[in-house]
Amino acid sequence: MTDEAERVANALKPPKCPKCGAEIDHLHYYAYELQRADFWVFDSNTEYDNWESLAGDTKGEPDYDCPICGETLFHSEDEAEKFLRGG
Ligand SMILES: [Zn+2]
């Protein structure tokens, strides 16, 4: 393989989790968000529907976790994006 081909191949490789070493191509995103839903009462049960996530009302920092080991790797989208793009 030429140097150029190797460089391209390495750039295409998914980044490795710094905690468990697994190659990961995405992260798990967790955030506290304000949700709204319709709440209904029926004869024998209750039900929620029309769940809606009210974007922009997240509380605290979101977590971006490794999907393999579950460790939190980042708290901002910028860092998470940079990592997945290979630094
Ligand atoms: Zn991991």
C-alpha cells in the first residue's frame, strides 16, 4: 500500500474508544429534555400519547457515551463530532 493509500485508509477507520479500545462509528446521546404529552384516562387504564420533545430546554450537559462500554466520553456536540471525524 502506498503512503497516500494508507493515510486514506487510516482516515476512514472509525475512531477507537479511549476507555475500552473498541472501534466506534457513533456515540449514544443522553440528555434531560422537557417533554410534553397528552394524558388520557380510560375505564381500566391510562395512556400517554403524542410525545413531544421540547428542543432547547435540555437541562444540564448532555452525555455522549461509548455504545460498547457505556463510558461517558464527551459533554459537547463539538467534541463528539471532532472525535467521530477522527480528531
Ligand atoms: Zn468504550
